[in-house]
Amino acid sequence: MIFSFFASVFAEFAADFLGDPLTSLLDAMALIAVASALAFGSNSATLHRKLRKGTSMPVAYFDCFAGAAGDMIVGSLLDAGADFEALKAHLSRLQVPGYSLSVETVRRAGLAGTKFNVELHAHDHGHRHLADILAIIDSAKLPARAAERAAKVFTRLAEAEAKVHGTGVEQVHFHEVGAVDSIVDIVGACLALELLDIDTVRCSAIPTGRGVIKCDHGVMPIPAPAVARLLVGVPIAEADIDGEATTPTAAAVLTTLAESFGPLPAMDVLAVGCGAGTRDSHHLPNLLRVFIGRLSQGGGADAVVELSANIDDCTGEVLGATVGKLLSAGAVDAWACPLVMKKSRPAWMLSALCSPADVAAMEQIIFSETTTFGIRRHACSRTKLSRRHETVETPYGPIRVKVGSSPAGEITASPEFEDCLAAAASHHVPVREVLASAAEAYRRKGRP
């Protein structure tokens, strides 16, 4: 890939030299420097060690200044250091034959980026149901977190399609996004994140483009209906782009996996990658940038939405089940507080904290599970400690400890209760004994 890029650089240099020798020489030198960095830069193993060396969580921040597509997400992560051969090996387990993969370094508006190509050897009808795709993912025996992320992406996309077409999730059949190349792009993005051991995904505001697009359902406005549904609760950026800037595949991946949307967070950047799209315009590079690194100590701040509803005619059993369902669906937290409403009626305030991208899904749960007629929204900013997990050995087996840090150092450490509960059950001891043992084991490691 690198050597073909060198050849193309020298070919363009030779063609342009007579027109403007100095400019063409400088242009060629810059491109050679980029290619050299790609050829001789740190590999994914080195990057992985750097990411895990610090005390804060590895993060990938996607800068969608020109939009995004599934192949651009994969390309950016490969450009940042994910190993292409390892990615190919994992993807080969998918029961979707008839394609080949390649990568190449290309230029978009003069800037270099990695193009991830999925070449189909035969026409694929692409009409698969969600159950079909989930079965493909499950049977591939992929790394657990990558498989879980991929399943969440397709499930979220199916929910958006069901809402658009007024049908159930099980009736949705994917068209373009059910095709082999889209399956490879989505699963490939989740695998590339896993190869880099990324714990947290964040994203910029997302541009949609403008105009109309042709698809299986005919001519549709941009953003397409499913994309518009996926972007509910997500900041949209204005961009001077004619046509579709963000594809359904990219919208599904980014809105499902990103914990927050906004400007580049405070972080220690270890790598930057650029994934190239197919189009090449002169006024804006058709690239997706990803910043790989560690969040700065202290965890930083992010944006969340607090949803609340006052309910005076719902049973405790139903409210408890709703809290559980909200948490299972990805709410950051969910709770119920007693209060007194109008006419002196005892009632409950049901609340949930979630990312902006999950607002619609959380509201749907609250409306469908309870008797409320309205839900309040409150946008919040929060400051967080940096979090990481360490495992300590105890007489009851290994227990994970969650450690919180600020710029001043470690602030708190708490044994994971579920680990302690399982260990207590298997050893027939009170859970508080396991909690105390894990806390003491962590203190013995020389930490406060």
C-alpha cells in the first residue's frame, strides 16, 4: 500500500513539474512525509501498550467535519494503528462469502487518508432481517465486546427503521444496510475499536449534507428518514456539502457507540487517523478524522439529559420494572423519588439520566411502561472522575476494583459489588466479608 502511494506521488510530481516546479516539489515532499510516517510509525501493538500505560480510559474521538461513512470509520481506525491483517482474520469468520478486502492510501483535496475497500464478487440482495444479521454476528465467535457493539448498532438501526415504516422491529428487513459491504463495515468498525482496545467513543456534531438521495424506496430527502431518526438528540452540524454527508451505516455506528457529542475533549493524543471516502471534492477533504488517546486526568466533563415524570397512578411493581428496563437499555442511571402532587396525592418522580443520543429510546420506555402523559427534559453538564478497573486477588478469588482519579491523584476505590456478591455466594460467606477483603487487598498494593 505504501509503495503504491510513493509511485503515485512521483507520477503526479513528474506530471506537474513543468507547470509549477516549486509547488509540485513541496507537495510531493509533504506527501512522502505522510507516507513515511504510515510506513515506519508505531504499530497497533505499540499503540495498545501506550493506551494501557496510563490511568485513564482509552478513547476514540471522531471528528466528522466532512461527514462519515462506514468505510471511512474503519479506514480512520486502520490509519490510526489498527492492524489490517488482524481485522481481516476476524471478519473472515462472518458467514457472508463473496467479498474481498483491501486498503490503500489516497488523497482527498490534497490530504492523505486510508481507504478501506470492500469489493463484492457477486450481487448480494441485501434483504436481511435483524435476526439474520444477529445470527451472523453470533456464529462468528468474535471478541465479546466487538460482537456486543455490533449487535447494538444493528438493533438501534432496526428500531429506527421500524419507527420510520410504522412496523415492528422483527418485521424490518434491511436493504442497503443489510448488504454484505455494510455488514462488513459495521462489524469491521467494532472490531477495529476492539483491536485498539478503545473503552470510550466520543464524537463531534454530525453534518448531514443537503439535497436528495436515491435508494431502494425511491428518492428521499437528506438526511434520509432512518438517518434523521438516528440523529434525534444528537447535535447536527451545518456543512457546505451537496449530497449525503453521513450515511445510515455511519449514523448507526456513531450514535450507538458514542457516549457524548461535542468538541474535542481534554485528552492525551497518541495517534490520529484519517479515513477516506469515495468522493473527492476540491473545497473540503472527504475525510473522517479520529483522535486516539487517553482522557486527561479528572475524567473531564460531558453532556447528559435528565428525563423526569411525576406519576401518581402507577404501582410500585411497575415503577421498579421500568427502572430496570431503563438501565438495561443503556441509561446512565435511573431512579424514583417520593413526592406529593396536586390534590395532596402521594406520588413518585421517575427519572433517568442518559446520553443525548438515547433520549428518544428512553422516553419511549417511560411512555410505554408507565401511565404518564408527559416527560420533562433537562440538559445537564457533569464533571467526572477518570475511571479504571484493577483486579485484586482475595481468599474468595479475583475481584475487580473500580478506581476514580482526579488530576491530584486517586480519589476513591470501590470493589465491584456484583463480583463480591458472586464470590460470597460461591464461598458461602457474607458479602460484606468479601467487600472488606477486596478493599484490604487493594490497600495492600500501596494505594490510598
